[in-house]
Amino acid sequence: MNFANLRQFTEALRQDGDLAVIDAPVDPNLELAEIHRRVIEEEGPALLFTNVKGSTFPVLTNMFGTARRVDLAFGPKPEQLMKTIVGAADRLLPPTLGAIWGERGMMLDLLKVGLKDVPSGSAPVLQQVRREAPLQGLPFLTSWQEDGGPFVTLPLVYTEHPLHPKKHNLGMYRMQIFDDRTTGMHWQIHKGGGFHYHEAEKLNQELPVSVFLGGPPALIAAAIAPVPEHLPELMIASLILGGKLPVTQDPLGRHRIPAEAEFAIHGTVPPHERRPEGPFGDHFGYYSLQHDFPVFNVKHMHHRKDAIYPATIVGKPRQEDYYLGEYLQRLLSPAFPMAMPGVKDLWAYAETGVHALAAAVVRESYSREALGTGFAIFGQGQLSLTKFLMLTDQPIDLSRFDTLLETVLERFQPETDLFVFDNTSHDTLDYTSGKLNHGSKGLLIGVGEPVRTLPYEYTEGPIAEINDIAVYCKGALVVSGASYAADPELASKLLERVAERGTEWPLIVLVDDASTVASAQTPFLWTVFTRFNPADDIYALSDARRHHLAYRLPIVIDARMKPGYPDELFPREDIVQLVDRRWKEYFPGA
């Protein structure tokens, strides 16, 4: 089923018994977020808060907090159509009348992709307008106690290239609320809206910006989809929607806006103006620090007369973005071989904050082809921010990281298949290098036939200064000892000791709590890949050969928390106790 707007989707969830309506008064400052986090941890229902303090608008959260709700929101047809489109590229070359006739169903579906204009009188989003203090009374949320303030958590930020208006971008960028008509605009280095703003600044012009809240669920998915820069997100939304996206002209602004949105906020971002933004708890599971970002000056806001405010909560995986990310990877994965011919499958791990780790099944039809494919992946749009990339030519399920790691560890040759590149770009939210937007990358390749048998049970005895040893998967050992602050050299000493004894384990990861980290995929991925920078934290004996570092086993990764890293996210204890006391008020029938 395709949902034209947020309320259709909400009603479907209600009829399906997958929506909890909370009529008790709830504070948008910390309390609502703590309720949401507990419900999503238990894979509970979507939440509609009807009595949010300080606002007349209800708040809808956890819309996409399970794989089941994501499937309900979008249905199977977009994935089927994407696979058909990619397959047709082969079937239509060379084009014949028979081949074209055979793809007539796909072509009819593609004719439905686009925008359709709706008269202003028929556009629900234009029912009400505010010009004075346009943001006043909206139920902006504060998720974590050290946040710099409330912010818009599901903004669909629309911009157009200042010289080429047909080139648009729809992205989701954090907007800290400064006052009733001013917000921050968290455009990171790899974001399309930031590219448009950069072009406007070069012209010394302000950039018109429209921000949509709600609308078809397809619009939210399109805004976060990792598509190439030149692909228009509104067309992606239409494809997911299964029909033309209804839009209407903003009578007070220059942009067309989705007719079925709940809110549409319009304003400008002036050139060369910055304001401190943050800190904020983010999807890496830590606080991103305060930095200067552009400023959004709001001119007016349109909204439905009975508007619902959509929101989400970010924090340690798994949150809503995990389930949406899984869906978008399934949707877009058939197209990866078209952009990168050597790639058969590609997966970025939401458990790591997405950009910290990616993996691919690649073609190895000649020696070192995988290496060239790795460079191609590092050069593709948002994938250029990938911190660590793992490649194999074996047909495996990449979402199972233990299977991937075992497959690669069985096959990689440390002297030729491990690369570390320093002085590269990092995700803005990744602070492991100690320098904003800068860091290093790692590439690990495991192709061909196995070259070693991996150990699966640790039998090598105690290791000096190591107090906990656990096995994550075959070949991957997780250990812990002193904290980094207490013993910064422990990783180096660990390498020396295990190398001297000729350990069978090709990979050893040093963490702060080995048993917890090794217990499952989510804690392993989140802990390890958000707490190490390849150039700083990979330890191995090596020789310099022909301007290349040839490593020797074992490889040790230091993934302990280090001085200067942002704080991990934990809820405030008094808020935890408040939600404990009030739980039966929120859910009286539970």
C-alpha cells in the first residue's frame, strides 16, 4: 500500500494495533525521548503523544522503529521495480521491438514517476500560515541532557542550486532552535544542501531554503537515501510512492512544496554567517561537539489546521534510522553494479554510524581487481567518507558481519591486502582522529581461496596485563585490560606479547569490556568502529617495501575510549526515575 500522507500511515498503524496513543501530559524536554528509547528497545509500537507540554500539536515518533513497520510504509513494489529497472538495462541492449514490448510494464511504472501540480486551494499544507514568530509553540524535542537545546529531528530540507534551479536537493540536516524564527543548519561536508550553500556563498547570495515536516513516508526515505548527488530526491520519493508526488507553489516563497506535508517552513540562509551549534547526542551514540554552522532565518510557516508533528530520537544503535537504512540499502543495492561494475553487493553498517564501516562483495576476475574496486567505492559520493572498507569475492550475506569477518580473515594476506591511508576525510560526527572532518581510512581485502584455518576457541593461556579474553567469531579475539588513560601503550605491548608466542589469532581487538563487546554484532560493531582511527589505532609488525607497508600477523586494533573522545550517551538519572514512576500513566492498558 502507498500512503499519500502521514495521517494515512498513522491510521493504518492504529488499525493494525501498532500505534500507542499517549494522552498523559509529556514534557518534550528529555521525558518524551526516554519513553521513545524504551519502546524502540523492545521493538514496541509507534507512539502518538497527544498532550505535549507547551504545544497544541501532537507528536508522532517511532514510525519506522521495526522492520515490519518499514515494510508496511513502503510495500514490496519499489524494490521489485528497482530490480526490474536494473535488469532491463541488460535486456534492452541492444534494443529490439520484442525487448521493448517485454518491458512495457516497467515503462508504464516509470511514466508515473514525477511531480504533479496541485492548486493552492486543494493543498492541505496551505490551510494555515504564520508570519509572526513562525516557530512558536512547535513541540521541538530535547533528547539528551547535554544537548545544546531542542532541535528539529525529522526536517526535510529542500534547496536548489543558485545557478541551476532544476538541480535540487532534499536532505535531513539537524536544525537547532535558537528562537521563534531562527535555527541552525547542520550542513556537513558531504551534504548536497551544503554544496548549494557553498555555491551561493561564492556569489555572496543568501540561499532560499524550505523545510518540510511529514508528508508521504516516501518523502522521509528519499531525504536520507544515499543516492548520487545528481539524482533528484523528489524523483526517488515519487518512485517509492508509486505515483507522481503532489506539489503546490508556496504563495509566499519561491519553492514548490509537497501538498500533503504537515508543515512547510520557508526562509533563507545568509552567506558567511555562522553561529555555534551543539553539542548534540547523535546516531554515533556519543555527543557531537559544538561547532559553527550556517544560520536559517525563517520568514513564514504553512501547516495543516490539524497538523501532526513527526519526530524521532537519535542515539546508540539501534534506533529508527537503523531500520530505514536497512530498507534503503535493499532498495538501492541492485543499482550499485551500474555505478561500479566490479561491485556485486554493498552494505554500510548502521550499527557503526554508517560511515565508519562498509563492506562489498566484488569481482576478482584478474589479480588485484578488488583493489581497484575498493578505490572506486572510496570515490563514490557519501561512500567517500567510509572509514573502514572490507572486500571479498565470496557470495555471502554482508549484513551478517561475523560471516564477513571470518571470510576475509581466512583469505587476506597481511603483506598485500591491508592498506591504511592517512590524511583523508572523515564524517563530521566522527572524532576519533582528533581533528574535525579529517582522519584516515583502512581497506582490508580477502579474496580467492582460504589461506589459513581460523581458531574458534581460545586456548593460548593468560596474557600479561589482560584481564578478560572473549571470542567474537572465528579468528577474531576481543580482550580488555587497563583503560587507555591508565596505559596508552597497552596495545603495543599486547602486540609484542602475542607475536612472540606465535598466536593463531589473526585479529585481536583491545576494548574496555571484552565480554560485552564480543557478545553480539551490535555491541561489537558499535564499540570497535566508533572508537578507532586506522592510522592511530592499528598495530602490526611491518616492513617498508617499494613504498608500501607490508604487515605481518597478528593485527591488533586499539578500540578503547581515548582522551578527547566525546562522551557516550546515557539518560539522566532523574528522568529515568520519572519515566519509571509514570509508566502506567503513559500506557494505562498495558
